[in-house]
Amino acid sequence: MNAPATKQVLLQRLEGLRQMPTIPAVLVPLLHHLQQPVAQFDVQEVTDLLSQDKSLAAQCLQMANSPLFGRWQRVETLRGAVVSLGFHHLSDIAMSCGVLNLLPTDKKKLDPVVFWEHSLGCALVCRHLARQLKLSDPGNAYLAGLLHDLGIIVNLWVLPQEFRAAFEIAKAEGIPLHEGEERSLGFTHCDSGRILAEHWDLAPNLIEVVSFHHSPEKASRNPELVALVHVADLLCRMGGLNYGYIEQQQVNLFDDAGFYILAKSSPSLKHFDWARLTFELDSYMDEVHRVVQTIYRT
Ligand SMILES: [Fe+2]
Ligand SMILES: [Fe+2]
């Protein structure tokens, strides 16, 4: 499987974009709105768009009523969700529901639920860390965490058998998934994710996160955001919101390249309350499982 020819064939298959997931139509204007200053948001337009897709609207309401989004009193309409949660939160929710629907056609090959649970957990940890560290652009943090492993869904979709073999190697040896992919496929979900992120015309910051979240030292455009996602990903993998298996490798966060980059731009990281984050991560976990399961049933 390691032959360069295999890598080339697989990458060509990805580049050909055959069977590649298309971006859910409703998310295109949302992504566009997210690139604009808040004053230019047309809340009604976006709410109308979301309302047109009944199943997506129902999923958004399910998520809007989850404590993960700080909502304790029931909201019944999307408009109500915008009013009580704010437009940014509703965008986060709509993006989450939209991408969670990107299911490979053959679910029997490998269950994508576990990857979305990891992605949603990572998005929440990114949001939490960005707020605590008072990062310059916390608005992007949730989305970056949510989409960082887009390449896994691409691999599940386009190369199910080959990806399954890579996954089994990683699981059997307890190594990080990207190392199993590198060994078995000759490339990782960072490479396949980059192809889809570019195809979807995602913002350059997000493309960089998708491409370099396992090698944050390579980021040049927004190393802080890439490092944030890298650290959140590590915390999730160590904390139980992993890819469905335990990694054997001991990670010392304080020696990690991403942690170093983040500490350089956010001195407050040194005084960060890690015990509290671990506690919050535990409390997120059950709710993340519940929300993802609910969305898949809607
Ligand atoms: Fe990853
Ligand atoms: Fe990840």
C-alpha cells in the first residue's frame, strides 16, 4: 500500500472530485455572510433560507435547545433562536447541522457519527479556549474546530476501503489516525481535506486549519488559529472525544509545537485553568453524544 503509485492514484481520484460531497446549498450564503462585517448581515434572509429546508431547520432547533449553546429556555422558531442566541450562534448551529448531514452513501463501511462527535467537541473546545485566551478572531474558532477533519469525511466518501485499512492500522497500534493514513495511503486527511476545502472555496484561514492542524508549525497565514485547533484536537483525543479508540502515545501538551505557538501569542495560556477545562470537557461529552445522535435521527 505504500507504493508512491498508490498515493498518486488515490490523490488523482480525490482531485477528480468524483463522488465528492457538495457543500449543502444553504451553507453557501452563511459562509459568505460570515466573511462580512456584522453590520452587513441580513438576518431575515439567512433565517428564510434555513426555513426553506425543513429537516435542517428542525435539526437547528434541536441544537439551539441544547445547553451546549447556553440555551435553557425552549426556542420554537429559527427567528426566536436568532433573537435569543444571536446570529453568530445560529450560524454556528446551522453550519454544524449542515456538515453533519454530509453522510457517505454507505454507512456500513465506517460510522461517521464518531468523527462528527469529535469535530463538534473540538469546535466547542476551540470556542471555549478562544474566549478564555481572548484571541483576536474568536468568531472563526468554532467553525475552524468543526471543519478541521473535513478530510476524514472525504476519505470515508471517496476511498472507503483504503481509508478503513488505514483506520484499522491506527486503531490496532494505538497511533494517531493521520500516522495510520500516512503509512497506509501515503497521505493524510489533511491533504484530502485541503482539496475539498479549496473546492468549496472556504476562507484561506479555514483551508490552512484543514491542511496543517497536525503540523501547526507549517502555518503562515494564521498560525494562532491553526495552533488553537491543534491543541483543541489533542485535548479532545486525550479526553475521550476521540476517533473511537484510545491512542497509546503519551502527549505532553506543554512540549507540543502548537501549544508553544499559542503560548507565544497568548501569554495568558500560562495561567490557564486546565483542571476546569477538563471538567467542562467531561460535561460536554454526554451532551455532544446526545446532540449528534438526535441530529442523525431527525
Ligand atoms: Fe485531524
Ligand atoms: Fe481531529
